[in-house]
Amino acid sequence: MERRWTLYDPRLAWMLVAPVLLLLIFFLVLPIAVMAAYTFFTFVTAGVETSALTTANWHEFLTDSYYHGFLLKTLRVGAMTALLCGVLGYFPAYFIWATTFKHKWLLLLLLIVPFWISFTIRTFSWINILGEQGVINVALLKLGIINEPLPMLYNEGAVILGLLHFLLPYMILNVYVSLEGIDRTLISAARSMGCTSAQAFREVTLPLSLPGLAAGLLLCFVLAAGSYVTPQLLGSGRDALFGNLIYDTIMGELNWPMGATLSIVLFVVLGFFAAIYTRYMGMSQIVKGLAG
Amino acid sequence: MPDSHDLSEVPRPAAAGVARAGVGGSAAGGGETSRPAVEFRDIDIAYGKFVAVRDFSLSIRKGSFVTLLGPSGCGKTTILRSIAGLVDISGGQIMIDGRRVDDVPIYKRNIGLVFQSYALFPHKNVFDNVAFGLKYRNVPKPEIARKVGQALEMVRLPGSEKKLPSQLSGGQQQRIALARAIVFEPQVLLLDEPLSALDANMREEMRVEIKKIQKETGITAIFVTHDQEEALSMSDRIVVMNAGAVEQIGTPQEVYETPATAFVADFLGKANMLAGTVSKSDGATAVVLAAGQTVNVVCPRPLAPGSKVTIVVRPQKLSVGAAVSANRLSGRVVSASYLGGSAIYEIDVGGKTSIRANAPISGRVLREGEAIDLGFDPEGCVLLDEDGQRIS
């Protein structure tokens, strides 16, 4: 007998999820699988590889400290960027949350405005600010404070600055959303029981906004460690991150099997950090507490 | 202004029966003369141009249970929050135990606060929630543990120290909130509609519980609600508020039986309001023409013939059928609801006036459309003047 359709029919649920599921399978899972397969292909010469299976690529990655150095540096830059984002992003988020300004939406809109301009162009803009002919150097030279331009561009600092510029809105929005979820009577309650504003912040606001901060840190870390454009434009050759290494291997050396190996490495390492982080940072525990 | 802005402490009559303000006051003669626990002097509170509370004065005796009752937006919660320091007053003075607190920051005021939304810290377990106020009063650790244990015992949730608020039911959460508010022995306990988030059964249980704990601890409590039943059953005194001003202050019996204004009469228990015209009056009674019929009512002072008055009669003070002894009006049953011991009749009198009577059943319940007699004692009503103020 034909079963009648109901509103919460599992068949309907599958049909609604199907488009996304197919997209994910064909454009995410399958490509990754193909890349994973590529890591076992044999590199012959630039642009040529055969499907003869080999572990040479993995052997090279695991034994060559050149790659390890890049990987560690990428993780370090990612972590530093994420921490700076956390420290610098918490305050604006707190301010937007706490302000009694009537047009809060305007402040939130300001956070999103940078996204209207291409990320690459935004990154380029730093060259006009930090470069030898950039605003800062020209101004300082004209004022006679310095005699020759300060080398502010093409170093790790410039890369981190560019990443901060790119990632801060993500951090601020994450923290803001978790602050917005806090019941403000909790703060009144803490104050009525003897807390000063600062103590109420430490006891209530900060711990309850940690899930947002933690999510923001993870997001910024993963995006920074996976970045490619920013170090390419604002860093020197020495400041390249793992993403640039992959680019060079694939586009420069035309060594696709090694490029695929490095890609899978970055994918697995960042995925591993994300998994460990969500599992052990107690985020799920805090989220559970908030559900009440 | 209503004439009932009586600031003197009026103890609740100990014995049953209607006690007028003066009688109760003298009976208590030489009783407690210590200063009030909380005193408001001409409080004004404004948000920008909107005046939420104007000219509010009240003094609350130590250990008493006072309810601020009124519809939403009447300013009752604003007043409560002003004691806590969560709202700034724009004029007047607030004293707690004789000490002016307008400029004392909230965390130094020593008040216990229970919120409608419980406001338990979701990331702290029950112990840390209840211990919170003690921790900020530098109470030594063993003492904290003992007091928290006692408080949990008092709200009948011993052994729940390790639980997170999300693992408790609404009623349990509110008990913990109550324990948290009283554990550091504050000078005043403020309860902001603590029962309205609970379901009906739990609400009644908590009502009894809160009252019991308040009595046991002897703490001064200020309770805010829009529920007249809560107010009547729990309070020593009720402050009825409307649109930012006090309508009446009195014991539950006083505000229910002798409402000072039309608003109080209507808000507490939906009294019948009969518009009428005085035809004859001396210093004790008045004859009033209402709903096309003549009735006699008690009247404390002579009224000019022709003046407009409103007769306020509670549905319970009306008798129907054979039981009518005075002020007989005849009407027709519009609807009848059988309640077991009594019946509620909606009665149409003279085609224009609708009266609600809640009368014990003698014989059978009358049906829709049947003729019915109703009446009330001359003493069983209150007279309001044209402005809706009680004539006294």
C-alpha cells in the first residue's frame, strides 16, 4: 500500500537535503578523494605524471625537513593571528553589545562593509600604506622624522597585519553573537549579589561569551593557516605559508602528485586541530549549559 | 489624588472581620515603633520624557510582605528595580533601614533579588549559584558550605549542589533562585513576578512556599505581580498601582472590600459598577436611582440630590431569588455557569445594565432567559463619586 506523505516525512527531509548533499559529494568529497588518489601517482617530469602507484611523495614529505619547517611556521602564524584577533576583536564586539546607541545595526553594518570590496584589493591597499612610497613612509620622510623609508612591507609582520585585517570581522561577529545570547538579567543578578561591574564581567559575561570567542579563534586559525593571497602579496619569499608552497609546487614545478600530497597534509592537519579543539575545549559543555 | 495615600503603618487585623484602618492602628497601640525597612519618599522615575512613576511614597515595616499590584506598564517593576539600584530615580529618596541609598551603588545595597526568568547562572552549578552572594561578602569557605546547605534545605532541594540549572525544572530553578537571594540574609527580598513563568499547579505551590519561607526568615519582602489572586493570598499589604501612580494602599481585605477607586474595584475581582443618581441622602444612607430601579445604600456623608455616583458591588455580595432581603432588582438571566457549590449568573437589568452575581445554589440553577431577582445589603457595597473616588 502506498504510504501517505506527511509534513515531517523522512522521505521529504531527504529530498530537501538532497541538492546540498549532491553538491557536497561532487564538489567536495569527490575532489578530495581524487586528490588523495593523486598523492600516490608517480611524478615523471614537469607537467607529466603516471598512474603507477608509489609512496615516494609521502616519503619525501615525511623525510624532508623543508616541508616540516613550512608546516610549523604556518601553524605558528595561524595561531598568532588567531590570538591577536581574539584580543583585538573582543573589545569592539563588547562595545557593540554594550552600547546604548540607538542604531546598533549601523555598527554591525560597518563590520560587513569591508566585504563589499574584493579581498585581494583590500590586501593590495596595504602596499599603499606600508610601502616605500606608502602613506606612512612619505609622511614621515616629509616631516623629517626619518631619512630613509622604513621597511614595513614584505615581512611576517605585514602578513599578520593583512590577515588581521581580513579576519577581524569574523572574530567580532562570532563574539558579538555569543554576547547577544547572554540574558542581561544575569548581570543584574550578579551585581545585586555584590559584584562590581568588573567582577560581574569576570563571573558572568566573559565565561558565557567564551563559546563565541573559542569559535572565532578556531575560525581565524584555520583561515589564517590556510591563507595564500595575503602572504603572496604582503610577504617576501621567506614569509610564504603552506598555501604558497602548494601553489608553487603545482603551478611552478607542475608537480601535481606532490602538490596533492601537500594539500592533503594541510587539510588533515587543520581538520585534526579543529576536531581536537572542539572536542577538548569544553565548547560542547558550555553550549549545553546555555541551552537551559 | 486618592484619599488613601495613607503612609502610616496599618497592621493587618489579627482576627477575622473587617477592620478599618483606624481601628487596626489603635489595637496595635505601642507595638513596633522601629524605623521602616524600606521607605520611599516622593519618588519620581522618568525615562527621557516618559514618566514611569510619579510621586510614589510608601513605607514598609520590617518583616512584612508587601505586594505592588497593577497591570503591566503601571510602574511596579520600575519601583522594584529602583530599590535594587537597577533603575535611577529622578526625584525623591529611597531609604533602606533608615539609610539613604539613592547614591549607593547596586552591589553595596544588600538586597536579595528574584527574577521572573530565574536568572540562574547557566555555567555554574547549584552550589556556586547559591554561594555567589556569600563569596562576595568574604564569608569563609566552611561557613559558605553550611549556609548553602541550610538554604537548599529551606527550599526543599537538599543535595542538588552539583546539578546545573539546565538539569532542573522551572519550579526547582525558581527555588534555587530564592535560596540564592536569601542565603546572605539581605535586608530586603525583592520578588519580580517570580511565579509568572511557572505553570498553574507549580505556581500555587510556590506561592505557599515563598510565603512560608518569608515568615520563617522574617525577611522584609516586596513582591511585584499583576495577578490579584497572588496579591490577595500572600500579602500583608497591597499597593495597587495604575499608570505610574498609587491607587490604593491597604490590607488585602481593605483593597478588596473597600476599593478606593473605580480602577481598584475593577482590577481586583471585576466588581459590578452600577451608575446611578442620588435622589435622597442623609448622613448615613442614600437612595439611589440605578438601572431604572431604586436602591438604598450606606453612605458616610450626605450627598446632594442629583449627584452622579457609582455603586460598586462584588458578585459574591449579591443574593438571588428567595434569598434577596434588600434592594430587590429584577432582571433576566443572560447566562448561567454552574460551579458546584455556587453559580455565576450574568443578569440583564433594565436592558442596559449587566450584573454578575456569584450566589450559592438554592433549589435549581436558573436557565437563560428566565426572570431572576437579585439584591444586596445596603452595607454590602461601596459608593464612588463622579471621578471614580470612594465617598468617605
